[in-house]
Amino acid sequence: MPTRDGSTATGAERVPAPRRGERAARTPAVTGDSRPRLGRHVRMRPDRPTGGWVLLGPETVVVLNRTGHAVLRLCDGERSVDDIVAALVADFDEADALVVGDQVRDYLTRLVARNLVALG
């Protein structure tokens, strides 16, 4: 799905890596047992102009593609990262669980660093 600027990057690529320094050092590790949920004051909403979804945080808007939305809709604080990966692998044909697991953990790590996702 193209972004508003015309690029077609995946949801994980749209979230920049954490900056060097203290903030990145304090980011908790996303493990298979982590139970991610949307961060405080963060909401996921439909984006009417594009027909997609956006993640709204304090002074932040992240345009989600289908993959980003598929991951975040499962982040309810009840499911573990391993449960989320298993659900995604079941939903997408020919998905490799190891690759999907690495990508999901990387994506969630970036969102945690920006306080858009919290771990339980």
C-alpha cells in the first residue's frame, strides 16, 4: 500500500530506528513472552483519505500498511509475541515463522522505543 508520500515501504520500515543515546539504551527487549499493547494515549484509527489505518500518539502519526495493522491489531496486552507470530503465520500463506518472528520483534522494538507500544 503506498504511503502519502508515494513510497511503498512496509510498516516496519516506516518507523525509524531509535536514536543513539540513553533513550535507545533504556528500551526493553521484546521477547517471545512479552505481551505488547498500544502505549498510553496511543490509538489506532481508520484513515479515511487512504482507506488504511494510522497510529495516533502524542504529536505523532504513523501511517500503517496492511502488515503493520495486522501486527498491531493483535497487540492487546493478552497475547504474547509468540502468539502474535503464530497468528500471523496462520493468516499468511507461505510465511516462514522464523522470518516473521524476527520482523515482528524488530517492528515492535522500534515502536516500543517511540513509546507507541508498551510491553507487559
